[in-house]
Amino acid sequence: MIQADVIILGGGLVGLTLAIALDKHGVSTIVIDPAIPEKLLAPRFDGRTTAVASASWRMLGAIGVGERLEGQGCPIRTIHVSDGLAPGGLVFDPPEDDEPLGMMFENRLLRSALRESALAAPRLTLAMPAKAAEVVRDAAGVRVTLEDGRKLTAPLLVGAEGRASPTREAANIPIARWSYDHSAMVATVTHERPHENVAYEIFYPAGPFAILPMLDDESGKPRSAIVWSVSERNAAAMAGLPDRAFAAEVERRMGGFLGKIEMAGPRSSYKLGFHHAATITAERLALVGDAAHGIHPIAGQGLNLGFRDAAALAQVLVEGARLGMDLGDAQLLERYQRWRSLDTFMVAASTDALTRIYGVPGRAASLVRRIGMGAIQRIRPLKDRLMAEARGESGDLPLLLRGLTI
């Protein structure tokens, strides 16, 4: 029987971040994931990218992952929000001497840095590839039997398997869920003109169109990531376009302000949906990341919500361990539930509302939206509050998100 303080089902970005944070503070973990590591760590760029908010970036620095990523991310120094290509809009621009609003990374680089940190962590055991054949949670603890026969035990189980979490389903946790009539087209492009570290969120009635700055490619061409929400009825046709035609459509929606567009990596698409678990804890169980909540990518907060879960749960467990508490104790789990429930609900509700508000067609609706953005631009305290939300700095921040150890 292999023992640890915490067993984590799911070795994705959030699951590994949590395990590394716990190891950094003396809490042992076993991470179980069916994925073959070599397939996740492909040497070539697969087109997938992530915007890491400034608070999340502080946490990665505090747990030692940030140093492995130094120089590999592109700072986001300004965010420009507009209703279509109409002039004006909302500009989030912190002072020049302030830290960036976030960092853009290729997902493969994040995965590689997290795996290297996990392999170097003395109290972290990676069971990859491996799959749980049986999971038992009761008053005595958590017992997991792997398909290869290995038996594991811990006081607490963490579900970090993503949107279709079998752990959440097995715990019979109710979930609110619906689909949007949109698919997200994800791609990376090169362009003639520099992006100057500006991220753009352009709202069209058919769906939001985001342009996110990336580091230049190997030949020095400026690059940006595209996350483009298209209506479901057009998704298959858009996905099937040749690269040149797709690049032309991207250029048209940009209004040409970055010049000639060319594809710079594989494209992918996925159906957009919303889900929110009624509770993120059960007997000796905590959910993190997409296992607990899934939102529209309209504000780029999905992964960052998961990082906030990891930071809060790590602090609850580390402080509990220092008091000599059972890490599966209901009091600890209730503290985690209270800490995260309001933040996740508010972010989920606001992204859903934004999706619906900006999806209303017509000149009158567009005029109302532009007036609203103009008002926010002029009211500095309100603008600063929204900028703090974009940074992931709202609410009662865990120590790791402040860049501090627990």
C-alpha cells in the first residue's frame, strides 16, 4: 500500500500545479493520469496557447515553476475591448512600471515546465500513464486501486480530470450545464505589424474575437493567438477552410490593423459550453479546475479560475497539516468550499452575461454597449476594479496568488 497526504486524479495544468504547490510546503501527493507523457510533451508547437493572469503567474513563481518558464512567455501590457471595429471602446492599461496584466504561453511549454518541476519534487509521485480501477472514500480515508494492481491510500482525494470528471459524477454532485450556440476556433497567426503587447477582445454579434500577443516566431515575425467564437451552423464550414482562406477571414475580422495574416500552426475547434458544480466538496473529496466549473472563454479566465482553486486548496491543506488535522476533515473542506464558491460563481455568471449582452444584434444595442464602455473608461475606480478582475486579483486572495509562500 502506497501512502500519501493527498491523491490527485488528473495530471493536467491545474492538477500538477496543485501537487507542486503542496510539495513545496511539505505535503505529499500522488498524481494519477492516463495520459502518456511523451504525447503531451511534443517538441513541435500544436497551436494551443494559454493566457496566464498576473496573479497566476505570481503563484507559478512562488512554487518554482516560473523560473523554468522565464523568457518563454509574451507579456500582455494592454487589453483593448471594442464593439466590432467601431472607434473608442475600453482600454485597460496599467502604469508602465507595473507588472503585465498577464503572460501568453504555448501550452506545450507550460506542460513541460510543470512536468520538470513535478519530477524534481521529492514528495510528489507521478503515476502516468495509470488509471484508477476502484476508488473508495469513507470515514477511514481514501483508497484507490489502479488498473495495474497498485493500491494507494490518503486522507483526501482531489478531482482534477476536467469537464467530464468521472470523480464528480461518481460523487453524485449536481451540476448546472448548458451549451452555447457557438464553437471556438483556435489558431496562431503571424502578421506584418507588431502587436506591441496589446490583447484585443472584439465583440461581434456572431461571437467574440480575441487576439492575444505572443512572442515572435523563430524568423522574427510577430505572432498572435486567435480565439474566435463562430456560430454553430458555420463552425464546420469554417473549420474546413484551407489555411489561406481562413487567414483571409481572420484578417477581415481584424480590420487589417495588423497587416497581412498567415497561419503559424495547427488549428483546432471545440464546442462552447457552461457548467458549474453545485458543490466542490464531498466526503474526503475536493474538486478543482474544470471538474468544478467550465466557462465561456470570453475573458480568458478558465484556466486562471483553476489556478485560483489550486492556490486556495493548497493554503487550506498546508495550514491544516501544520495544525495536525486530518486533511480530509469536513471543516477544512468547508473552508475551501466557502472560499471558492462566490468567486467561481461570480466569474461564471459575468462571462455568461457578457456573452449574451454582446450577442444582441442591431445598432441600438451596439450604441448602448459603446456608451457603457465609454462610461467605464472615464470612471477610474470602476475601470481599476475590472482590471483587477482581469489580473485575477479580486476577492480574498490566497498567499500564493500574491507571490508569497504559505
